[in-house]
Amino acid sequence: MWNLTELLLLLLLCFFIIKYLKIIWVARGLPPGPIPLPFIGNLWTLSFKLHPETFKHLSILYGNIYTVWLGETPLVVLNGCKSVKDGIVSHSEELSGRPVTSFLKDLLGGKGVVSSNGHIWKQQRRFGLMTLKNLGLGKCKLESRIQEEAQCLVESITARNGESLDPSAIITHSVANVISAVVFGHRFSIDDGIFQNLVRCNHGLVESMGSTWGRIYDSFPWLMKHVPGPHQKAFSLIDYLHQFIINEIRIHKENGLAEEPEDVIDYYLAQISNTTGNANSTFDEENLITLVTDLFAAGTETTATSLQWALLYMVAYPHVQRKVHKELDAVLGGPQLISYEDRKRLPYTNAVIHEIQRFGNIVAVGLARTCIKDVTISGYSLQKNTMVLPNLDSVLHDAQYWHTPNQFNPQHFLDNDGNFCVNEAFLPFSAGHRVCLGEQLARYELFIFFTTLMQSFKFQLPQGVTEVNTKYVFSLTLQPHPYKICAFPR
């Protein structure tokens, strides 16, 4: 006779065998990949992270399209420019969904733009694009805001009198003030404690989403939402951001609907008023809160991190910094407000900015998508609701499109005559239907902030420091290790 312990072990063994056979059955029609384990899939192989180096190694073993398992959920990974573009450009609509069970979705509630799907996503994204345009994106109005913040950043750095400083905080506050003006209609003093806490919460939220706990949550959302752990802190942080935004909305309501809307909240409240009673409308305060969260979080973290990499690369590659200074002096002839149009006269500086985005690649592998209908990609038939990850890192380092993919080299964006040229594998903002909503704003900010800083300062390592660490800290975005530099007025 079997005792209770033996019976339980037998049942457990049968359970794992059934789970494993189920995975094998589902995997038969998917691209090849590492053999998954029952229950945890390939999480052990992935070290519980969606790390670009791991994906690079797997692509050598299994090719440019393969499958990894996050628990019992398959994730098809696209690698290299050709495969990624076949997915998100050639089949843009089919791959326009977001996973319906994920850490990101539970944090944002499937509202707004980043985590939403279907009708909600289409309406909210269309509204976001239209509103950014109405607020002056591509015109003098918004550009002047960026120029103002760039000058404030210069003043903050000048006040340090050449002493060594960690530029991360003041850069982040300056960039956050640009998106604050867009969504809230006003900027904050960098000494404002509430604003500082808002920025810290935003950064903590991004770190949580890219953490090991975040990947475990993606694999077992039904379990992790009830289990204590570091991942639960993210829900506290999102609550803080939401309460801050709710208070801003309250202030806007108290002031009444503006005749001339001046920010995203103004436009959205007017849209709610105009669509009241329309059963087809998705415009409500929940979507407003999440849309503002999406814009503030992404609009702060990505651009600020790119600028931090920019200054780090300038001290790591002083010959590049000298060439940028030389071009700025020759073309602009002295201190002046820099506009986005100036990029056409500054091919080398423009190339450097693009190379910073390519080599720094802050978005790492990017965000997963789902198939909203059956689709065939690179010869593989993927069923509706299959998760797909276009690995952006593999595109920005694809040796078929970049002469020196693993080196910082502005020549990637210059032709033989020194003119700026676009490379089709430059996809830092992704592409297709899910291309970054704030791409154009980010381009304006990066160019104006970077050229204003380079026009104003010469950046050097602090005295006694001889080495520069250009390796990244892995998170949802790839962050530089903390560093200090000295800025001397030119």
C-alpha cells in the first residue's frame, strides 16, 4: 500500500509531467528555442531577466527568431533588423497588441496608451498625438519651453563653478519640467520637495518594472499579485503618481475649462465634456490619469537617461567632444539659442546624438507585443494572442547594418562627404503601430539640450579620475553607472 507521502509525491510528479507535456504540445508550432522546464519554463536560463546579452547568446544557438518560455507562456523573440522589421513594420497591425496579463498591465490597469489594447488604445493614442501637435510640437511654442529648460540646466551647472558633480539629478529634473509643462501646464522649482519626490517615484517605478520580480510577475500574475515582495512597492509608487495627477486634475477643474487649452489635462477635460453621452467614447478620468502617467514616466526617464549617457560619452571620447565643439563654433559662431532646425547645419553633432541613442540604447530589448490576429513572420505561423518581443538591442547592434556595432562611432550616421545620413536599422523608438508616442518630442529635447550643454561647457573627468565606466546597469532602461564630471564654461 502507498502511504500518504508517496501518494502526494506521485501526484506531484504526474502534475509536472502533465504541465511539461502541455508545454511541448503548444511548442510544436512555435519557433525553436531552449527546452523549457515544467512550471518555470526558461526563467532559469534567462536569469529571470529579459537581458540583451542573454538574447544575443540565444540567437547564436537558435537563429533570429526563437521561443523562450516565461513560466507557461511562450514568448517569441525577433532578433536582427530584418526579422524585427518583418514583425513590427511589415506586420505592424497584426503585432499591435499588448500582453493582457503582465506586470505593466496590472500597474496601469490596461488604460492610457502604453498597456491598453483595441478601441481604448486607438482612441487614446490618436488623442495623444493630436494634443502634442496642438500644444506646439514642431512649432516655436514647445521648442521655446525646451530652450528655457536647457538654459536653466546650464545655470544650475554653472553654479557649481567647475566642481565635480553627478549630473543625473539636475538633468532628470530639467527633462521632467519639459513634460510637466506639457501635461500639467507649468514647471516646478528643482528645489520643490514634492517635485523631487515625484521624480524619485517615477524612477523607482521604472526600476521595478525592469526587475527580476517584474519578470516573475509576468510569468505568474495570478500568484504574484497576492504575494508580498519588492514588486508590491511598484503599486505604492503608481498610487503616489496617480494621487499627484488627481490633484492636478482637481486644480484644473476648479479653474474651469480653458478657452485656449494649455496642456494635456486641459485638452482631455474638454474632450470628456465634448463626448459625454457618446457610448463609443473611452474618454474618462481613469484614462486621463493613466495617459498622463504614461507621458510623464516615459517622457522623463528615456530622455534624461539618454542625456546622462551623452555626457558620459563626451568624457569617455574627448576627441568626439572636440569635434562637436569645433562644429558648433564654426556654424553658430558663439552663444545663441539653438533650435531644432539647426541640426541641418550641424551634421557631425547630429550624428553624435544619434550614435548616443544607438550605442547607449536605453530601451534595452523593448516591450513585448501580442498578435491581435494569426500572422506569419519569418516563415513561422503565430496564433492570435501569441506574445512577441522585437529585440531592439539586436537591431541597433546588427553587424549587417553597422560597420562597428560594438564601438561608439558617429561615422555610422555620416556619408563619405561628412553629410548626415539615416540608417534603416536605427530604431531606438521602435516602429510600426506601437512606435513611441513621444518620439518627436524626445528628438527635439535631445538635440536642444545636448547642443546647448556642449555650446556652454567643456566636460572633463574630475582630477585624479582616469577611467570611465561605460558599462550599463540593467533595468527596464539601461542606465549608466553613477559618475561625476567637471563642467568648465567655454
